[in-house]
Amino acid sequence: MRTYTIIWLGQLVSTIGSYMTEFAIKVLAWEMTEKATALTLMELFSLLSGIFTTLIAGTIVDHWNRKVLIVLGDTVAILTTVIVVWLYFSHHLQVWHFYIAEIVTGAFSEIQELAYSTSTAMMVPKHHYTRASSMNSALHYGSVIIAPALAGVLYPSLGLGGIGLIDIATFGVAILTILSVAIPQVERSPQPTSAPTHQLAEALYGFRYLLLHRGLLMLLAVTLLFSFAHEVGGALYAPMLLARSGNNTTILGSISAAAGLGGMLGAAILIAGKGSEQRMQGLLLAMVGVGVSKSVFGWGQSLLTWMPAQFASSLSFPLLSSCDTAIWWSKVSPKVQGRVFAARSLIVHLSSILAVLVAGPLADHFFEPAMRPGGSLVSLGGWLFGTTSGSGMALLYSLASLCMVLVGMGGLMVRSIRNAEVLIPDHDVPV
């Protein structure tokens, strides 16, 4: 685990910087527009560029040097951040610049994430898959503890420009750690020819693989349903909190810190232990836990509710993501993980795009007006969610969260889903 841990530490530093910049961009975009759609469009453009890249990303990852691809992703992110910072200091920065930045970074980050994930399966012993995936969760939640809270404090004085400069420095740390270690490479098959038919076959290989493996397809379907509901709520998270707190960035940062603490604790439990032996059941139970916690979060109107609900939600997430990732690492051969994971990622991205397209307009044009005094939904939810700015987004957020609960409970009730991991053979077990 030594090589993986070194890379993990570099990625931790870089992710803190990236999350700080992401936080500052969301706050600035909200200040410029005060529309949920503006924030959801950034997510939409990132997902759209990721979709087009994913069509070839799997083939690239399975045939190219994965270490180079990881460094390339960080390099493009540095250059993009430099341009955004320059526009900010020159007073030319506009909201549409964020959309362009999301398109560029979204395209290359898709390749980088695939290269990182498939490399992890080569670096880490099989019996440590759940632990390694938990470390990835700890990376995310550790950054969530530090980055938003720090950015919330620094933003009033440094603005996006100063926070962006910090982000640039952290990217440098990540690149240095990757260059300092040797990343195992899978035995690559011959480079694909330039013939269009062959290129198309390579791009579609992952989809054919999923269609031939019913158990993995069923796992993907469950994950897809949960992800759609989660992304609807995720698109509303920042604008909902900013609207209900009077644009208080400190509150937004504090809640993010609570999420980080919950996630770190959940990840630490998994890292210290052996992980869940019944990973599919652990995945489904975690979905229920996340959905219940987020439902309570949507009802809240103050930190007294938001912080413990967010903590509880994030406490369940490392179990969910670790079980899911470990199952895929175990069931799919490293030689084809790039193409299979790319197909899986493309399908999830399409679901996320649909969720983002639905969330912003629904919040701005239906739920928000309907939850204002005299609105059509006040009699239904006004007593619980209030009738102030953000109440409509809170109602939609809670409805999406209840859908997450239903997905997890439904999976636990269906035997073929509950026992899916047992029914799918590991990639290195003869069948």
C-alpha cells in the first residue's frame, strides 16, 4: 500500500485546494445571479464534456500509460485555474467563463479519474480493496472538513483570486508525488487501429461487457436510480443553503465541515476494520441511511438540524462508495477496467445530466414560487419547510431524498439484488 498511500497524500492536498476553489466559484456565481440554475449549469457543462470524453476515455486508459494520464489531468486543471484567476484579477470574469472552465476540466478529469481508479486496482492487494476505497472516501471527506470552512473564512478577504492561487500550488504538490513513485501498468493489448469500425468497437466494448454480465448490469441499475435522486438534491444543496441563510458562507462552510467529519469517521471505521463482508447489503443499507439523513436535512431551517443531519448522511457514504467500488474492482479484470468503467461512468453521467436539467428549472420555476405565500404547495409543505426563499428547493430536496430511501429498501427486499455480489464471480475465479 506504500505507493498508493504516497499518491493518496498528494491527492489529499490537491483536493483541498480544488474544493476551496469550487466553494468560492459557487458563492461568486450565486452572488452574481442569485439563481439555482446558474449553479446547476456549471455541473451540467462538466457532465456534458465528461460524456463526450468517456466515449474514448476507456480505450485511452486501457492502452496508454496511466501515470501520464493522471499527471495530464492535473496539468490541465492548473492551466484552467490560472486563466480563471487572471480573468478575476483583470475584472473580466463572467459566469459563462465558469461554464467553459467546467467543460475543459470535466473532459480531462474523466480520463484522470479512470486512470487513477484502474491503477488503484493494480497497486492494492485484493483483500485491501474496501480499505483502499475507504481511503478515497477519507480523501474526499477530509478535504470537505478543511476546504469549505477555510474557504468560507478566506473568501471575504481573498476572494476567488486568492483562493485560486492556493489551488494552483496544491496541484503542484499532487504532480510531484505522482512523479516520485512507480505506478504499476497493466499488460497492454496492441494499440487500436485507426479504422473507424475498430475504434467504434473499442468504444462500445464496455457496454457489450455489461450486457453480457447480468449481475453487474443489475448493480448498475440500482446505483443509477440512487444516483439520479442524489444528484437532484446535490444540484440544490448550495443554492438552498445560501438562500435560507441569507448568503452566509460561514454557515455553508460549517455544514460542509460537519459532512467532512461524518465522512472521515465512517471512512476511519472501514479503514481500521476489515470492511463489510456482505458488501451488497452494506451498499443498500448505506443508501437507506443516506436517504433518511438527507430527508431530515431538507426539513431543517437552521444549523441545529442541518449539521447533525449532514453528519449522519456523510457517515453512511463511505460504506456506500467503498462497497460499490470494491465490488467493481473485484468483478472486472484490470485489463478491461478502463473500457468497462468508462461505460459505467457514461451511463451514470447521463443520469446526472438529466437530474441537473430537472433540478434547476423545477426549483426556480415551480417549487420556489409554489412555496411562497399564496403558492400552490404552501398548504402541503409550508408548515414544515416554511414560505421564505429556499423553501421550494428544500421541499424538492426532501422528495429526492425519500426516493433514495425507497431505492435502498427496494434492493434489500429483492433477493437477486441483495445477493448480487455472491451471484457475480470474481474476475480471477474460473467459471
